[in-house]
Amino acid sequence: LKRRIYPLAMWDDKNFSQLKELASRRMKKELIPAYEISDKMCNSCSALKTLTPINNNERKYKISVANDCAQAAGGTEKVKSLIDRDVLVPLVCTAARHNSKIFREKLLNALCDDETLHIEFKDTQEKNFTTIQAQNPNWTRYFYVGPLKKAERIKEKFTKYQESINTSWPCVEQIGDVLRATVVCRGGDDVAHTGGLIVRTWKQLERTFDIREGHGRLKNRFMTAGKGNNPDHMPPDILMNAIMDLVGSMSMPVEIQIHHEDILHIKDERTHLLYEITRAKSIKAICEQNIPVKSIYDFQQELKRKEDKIVELKKEIEKLKFGLPERKQSFFFC
């Protein structure tokens, strides 16, 4: 970002919209190689072209205790809004934490074979990921379960549902990615093979999670990203939402993404921070995502504090010089 736009320290909330526009334009340019890889792969793999969308305009899942919770607290519209945010969101997060092991087991049963790696999310963020790949040179795909979506992020996300007149209560039932996983298919020159592997991965997950109309969703963004009169400038991938039906627990919404390795590299290395800027509401919002960014005001204040400290130190030095006794010669030559 420092090379391609400007250091974020040069921006504050007053000119943040200008920064967002710059980030959006740069992201479109950086994604051109990703669209070229995607187009080449789709042209070489007809099966990938035939993956048609599965839409689900209904609720992602049902929380059976929602109405009972609201009625127990009075049942007014204000109470229901508070129950949505302060009771149901923590409930969903707790259920997701409890059932994440089952989600992982389902993915293992669906995908694992001699050429598929199951890795931990932390390993994707560390240098030893290269070592893992080197130790398994014949790998064709790998997958991992992502970190659980935090309650704060869920609340932020369903605020837009609360503002929509078409969304009925409880809004938290619209959140489809409490549990998340990523599958990455190996890239390279054989784009037809990678395309076929992506299709096979989809078919395996479709069967395991029973993804169908009314019980999940599929977006084939290899065919749509960057295209049309009003293009969606996102990295090409497969995005699916599923309902994980469980015995003895509430059903859980899950999201699984299937990536082409080379496109994912472009996304992570070139466009991730740009995307975060385009969707953020302020510089502060970017800072809250643990991206080390300070506004120009913060730097000005910090610089002033340091300059004041330097002035104080210079005064102290002068005082010490003034108070030093005159050094006397304490040695002689023979």
C-alpha cells in the first residue's frame, strides 16, 4: 500500500472518501491478472462454466428460542432488538464454538485423500506453511477451518439487516458465515486440471452439506467477478453457504470458499488491505481491525510530545553544564 497509494498516516477522516476511491481504483487494476487466470481456466474447463448459482432468499437458519427470549423480556420492538444483539448473538457464537469440531470432521470426511492437506489456520500465517508444502510435494489442494467470527463483527454485520425494511426479526438469522472454511486448489499452468479439481471439490461439499435450493447457496464468481455492466470487483472464487443440521443443537450456518492458489495469492498480497479500506467507515475502523495505522493527527501529536521532550532535555543539559565545578589538573609529568 505504501508503494502504490500513500502511507495511511497521510490520511484522516476528513479526506477518507478520497482514500477509498484511490483504493477502489487500485484494487480493480491489481485484480486484472486474477481475472485473466479465471477466464483461461473457465475456457479450459466446461464443467466449471456449468456451475449455476443456487439462491436462498430465505433465512439462513432458525433459532427456535428467539421468540421465547423476547416474550420473557416483554416482547416490545425495542426489547426484541436488544435480544437480537445482546442474547442471540452470544448464543450463536457459543453454539458455533461448541460445534466447530463437528464442522471440521464433516470437511475431513468430504475432502480428505492422499493429495489433500488439512492444516491449521495458524499455519497459513507462518513461514512453516512453505515447509508443510515441501514435505507433501504431491498435494493438489489444502483446506483449513477459519477463526470463529467474533460477536462484535456479527453485530456490525447485522446492523444493515436491522436498517432494511425487508428483513424480519431476528436479524442474526441472516448471518451465514459464523463457521468458515477455505479450500485452496493448486495453481500452475494446467488450468483445466485446476478447474476440474474445483468442480470436484464443490460436488463433494454439495453432497456432504446437502446444499440445494432452500438449504444453502452457491456463487460461482469464477464466471461473474469483474464482468457485466456493473461488475463486482472481487477476486474470482466459489462461495457457498450451507446449513449444518445437528442432533441435539441448533442448526449452524457455515460458509466455505474454494480458491485457485494463484488467485488467492493475488488477493492476499495485493488486494486484501485495499478491500478493507473500501469497506471501512473511517481510518479508526481500519485501526480496530489490528492493522497498524495511525492518522496524521496522531503522528502530529506524537511528534509534538517528542519535540517538547527534546527541549526539556536541552534545558537539563545546560543546567548540568552550569553546575559542574571547574576540572583541576590531577596529574603531572615526571
